Amino acid sequence: MNKKIKNFGFLLFPDLEELDLVGPWEIFSLWRDQTGEPENCLTVSETGGTVRCKKGLRIVADRDFANCPPLDALLVPGGDRRKLEMKNEKLLQFVREQDENAQAVLSVCSGAFILQAAGLLDGLRATTHWSVAQALRETGVQTIEERFIRNDGNKIWTSAGVSAGIDMALAFVAARAGEEAAGRVQLEAEYYPSQLIYGSPKIRAQVPKYLRDESANSTE
């Protein structure tokens, strides 16, 4: 039986992609409100204070690295600063330290690069935003274009880009608490996306492999 998640942390850094973080935050906070798990959803950054996201949304960190409690789960978003954060030893060390005792570590979009830089993806499959999938492969990670990936028997979860973090979060709730719990969260969030693909054949040809099949619809 899974130990109850008390503290679920959401990592902040400048220029993070808003929906990478806010989408899963919505799902996990609905789960909390419905069931009491996790007990706390909290944001954490290196120095605390206000963090400006990629498109201008500002988020105030609940904690900084120094006063962050032990986390039972940690979510790492992506963003344009991933190359800088991959070299930020303080951030990488924070991720490693939290991983030691966490029940789960999750990344969204290019947040997978931070997990890779911290050494958490060694020998694992992973996914990321389609536009940087090849770059992740070149780091030595077995990169697969799927909506999200959880390695069997492993606590690391990764998702594709931006909105895919919502799908991963719902799957995480289902894995932890069962499909009924995930269904109640999904209903409250009214999250029932279609696979409708807009735009020209040129655009559709670039969509991730998990959408390029006969079941995917188009507007034409």
C-alpha cells in the first residue's frame, strides 16, 4: 500500500512554462480537496519570492530550498531556461536530495532535461516536448514520443509538452488512488480533450507520433 503523500512540491524557476506547472497543480489540488491527499501542495524556488514565468505570469514561492520540508512528490516543469538550470548545481542538488526520499518525481515538457542533468533518468525511458525530443536522445536518454511515460517499478514520471502534464497528473492519481478517484478529479476539472488536430497537412505532419495515426481527426 502506498504511503500517503503529505507534501507535493512544485519546482519554480524563471521563465518556466506556465501550463507545465499550473495544469498539474489544478489536478493535484482537486485531488487534495476531494480526498485529503496530498495534504499540502506547495511551490518552491531556489531563493523564494516571486518568479516570473515564460509568458508573464508571476508566482510567489511558498518556500525556498533552504526551508523546504521533505517532499513526498516533486514536479519539475520545463521552460526556456532549461539549459541554464541544467548547469545550476544548487537546483540539481535540491532535486537529487528530494528524490532520495520522495515517492515520485515527475517532469513536464523540457523539465525532463533537468531530471537528466540530475542523474535521475539513467537507464530509463522518458518523453519530452516533441521539438526537443532529439536533443534529449542525444544526452543518452531513451526518448519516446508518448503523451507520458512511467517506467515499470520506478517512481519517475515524464510527460510530453505543456498540456500533456495534465494527462500525466490524472494517470498519477489513478495509479495512486484508483480510477474512481481519478474520474472524480477529471469530472470536476471537466477535462475531456478530443484528438482534433487543426491546421494544414504541413502542421499536422509535425505533431508527435502518438497522434499520427488513423484515429486522429483533422479539421479538413
